[in-house]
Amino acid sequence: MNSEENLAAYADVLPTELTVTDLSVGEGAEAASGDLISVNYIGAFPDNTIFDASASHGGPFTFRLGVDSVIQGWQKGLVGMKEGGTRILIIPPHEGYGPDGYGSIPPNATLIFKVELVKVEKAQ
């Protein structure tokens, strides 16, 4: 994933609801609630300041979809995505970290993520 890309270009107008845009659909397994998925991602603010990337943590991030281990924007925005696909998620504050913020993410921040779905392990 290219950390030099201008992710802010995807957010001309900041949405009040989750916005999902497929850059490429992918041809592998489709992610559903309960599946264990691995993603590469870059997270930025609307001014294109990058606040996080999976590459800075050593590679793909793995979590169970549908379990409250990630923000709601990811829980909702990654369902239906296929392995090999790349998606832009523009996440309003109430589906991100809300009025509390988190770490370097300020309160009430809109978040932009470019997410590549690397692997889906179907729930048993």
C-alpha cells in the first residue's frame, strides 16, 4: 500500500454516515460477520495526515469481524468485501472514536481508511 497517496481526495465533502467505495472488488472469499480477516490499511485524517498504517506494525492486522474489537466503521464497512479487494472507508466520528478520541486521534475526528483485504478465514 502506498503511504504517499492522497487519501483526502476521497473525502471532498465529509459525510455524516459511513461511506464505502470499492477501488477494486477482489475475487476471493467474501467477508461476513464472525470471519477472521486480515487487512493491510492506511488511516488518515481529512487533511491527509496519516495517523496509522498496518505496515508500521509489521504487516496485516487480523481480527474477527462482528466482534467489538475494532471501530463500528470497520465492522460495518468491511462486511461483503472480497479477498484481494481494496476499499476506501470514510468514517464519521460516531462510527469511529467519537467524542473521546483515542491516542493521536482527536475527539470527533472523521477518519479515512484505505483497506486491502488480504485473507478471510470463514467462521465455523
